[in-house]
Amino acid sequence: MKWKDIHKQYPNQFVLLGNIVEEKLSDLKSRIIEGSVFEVFDNGHDIRKAYKEYKKKGERVVYSLPTTSEEFIIEYVPFKGQQLK
């Protein structure tokens, strides 16, 4: 599903996305174009818990906040000492 459609369908909610299609903008930034809605929540605690569970299973997921704009930009922040590929 396209991100703009997800954004309209789930306003003011936390949305967990998988099967992400993204457009690379730079070495550290990408724009989410589309993805599959895995789960939808009304609070940050529940989305964070679900996110951690999917990550433990090796799933590549991201989540949006109620304030995430129609242009969903992800900025990757490397851990100290981590090399970018």
C-alpha cells in the first residue's frame, strides 16, 4: 500500500510497517514509498513493544508516529564506531 494512502487511512495513529519500499535520498536518508501495515496502535508504548517483537524475529520494520508527515523520511543514525556501507 502506498504511504500516502496509509497516512490518510490511519490519521493520528502509530502504524507499524513491513515489506517497505523506499527511495534512497542520500547515504543517511530514505523516503518511505510504500509498505504493508502490520499493526496499528493508539499509543507509543504499544507500537514500541510490537516493533521490538518484530525486530527479534528478524523482520525489517519501521513505524510512523501520529505526527509523521505525508512525506515519510527516515534518517539513519549510525552507532558510534559503525561504518556506513
